[in-house]
Amino acid sequence: MSPRPPLIETRALGKVYSPGTPAEVVALRGVDLRVEHGEFLAIMGASGSGKSTMMNLIGCLDTPSSGTYLCDGVDVASLDAAGRARLRLEKIGFVFQGFNLLSRQTALENVMMPLVYAGVPVAEREPRAREALAQVGLSDRAGHKPSELSGGQQQRVAIARALINQPPLLLADEPTGALDSRTSEEIMALFERLQAGGRTIIIITHEQPVADHADRIVVMHDGELHEQGWQAPGKGK
Ligand code: ADP
Ligand code: MG
């Protein structure tokens, strides 16, 4: 029996923007990262250290300049654009600092949106979206537009949308960056519940109290990734 591969494995991953031009930026330098199924990882580091670049590569939103990336055992370089889009749809839910909700649509409609792209039959969309809203504790806000919700509620809608296709991985870039500290704690508690339900979580943050909710912290510095170590059971809370 072959052991289950890690969900994420990068080997000597590199990224250079605008190579060979005066604007060249080396954003990632030989990054080796393994994330097992069910882990909760925080990626920290100063602004410009390469965190979002790393997230874009893990999320198959961009391609590396060098090195290898295996997502759930699949070498992403072997996929064409359609294959990468499929992998994204099946494996990864994205959460962003600015929530990225459609302002004219209700919470329910926002959460249903990825099902349209996934080709899910119309009749299935609404019950699944209601279930996802229930998972984040927002059943009673399904008909509200983003402007009628608090920041924390909007981020929970965005998390429900990220969960709608049941991806094994949630990838969140500064998910609490626009929230006050109390609301941030609520969102992190939600991520912990989702981890307990079997999901793998990777968050990018520069806030230590946020990172303390993870099992493991890695720190980026000038395009290099360094292990900061494992946290004790019960974590930093
Ligand atoms: P972080 O998320 O840690 O702030 P980024 O990954 O966004 O860092 O950026 C890493 C480096 O790459 C920075 O020097 C940034 O200016 C540069 N960079 C990011 N995206 C691009 C891009 N699309 N084109 C050129 N340079 C970029
Ligand atoms: Mg960033």
C-alpha cells in the first residue's frame, strides 16, 4: 500500500516576475513546503516577502518559474490551463482579505456562484448554498446583501462560498486583515471548526494572534521560507 501523498508538496519552487527585464523581481527562492491532509498552517512574513506569490502558486492561479509543485500527488506542471482550472475547482476554496463578494447579490446568490461554474444543476444549487451558509452560522442572513452585513458576516459568506464545492483545502490570504481583533477571533474559531471537520487550512497573515490558531507556522523572508516550528497542543491560545 502506498502512503497517501501530502496535499501540498513544493520542491525548490521559484518565481521571477518580468525575467530578464530591468523590472525583474525574484519573489520566491527555492521554496520547499509540505502540508499534510488535515493540517492548519500559517504563513507569516513582512510585506513583499512573497506570501501572496506563494499562495497564487499553491492555488494554481499562477505558474512557477522553476521547481516542482505536487497538489495531492499531481504534478501541476503536467496540467494545461483547463486542467489547472479543474484542480482549483475540485481541491481549493479561496478566501481573501477584501471578501470579494458581489455587492448586488444576496449572501445566498454569492455562495451559489461557484456552482454555476461547476455546472451543478439549478435545482441543487440553492439547497447546497443554504447548507454552506448554515456551516458558517449564517442561515438567517441568506437574503441579505453584503452592504447589509458586518465585515465578519461578509467574510463568513465568503468562507461559505469557498466551501461550496467541498474542497479539501481552504487557502486564505490575510482573511482577517480587514477585521477588528474580536471579529478576527471569531473567524479563526470558524477555521478551527472547519479543520476539525477534516479540512486542510492554509492562512497567510502578518498578525501573530491570528497565526497562533494554526498548528504550524512558517515564515517568509525575501522569497525564502523558513519553518518556525510546531505549536504545542492547545496552540498559542
Ligand atoms: P507579500 O504577499 O508577502 O506582500 P508578494 O508575493 O505580493 O509579497 O510580493 C513579493 C515580491 O514580488 C514583491 O517584491 C512584489 O513587489 C513582487 N511582485 C508581486 N507580484 C508581482 C507582479 N505581478 N509583477 C511584478 N512583481 C510582483
Ligand atoms: Mg500579500
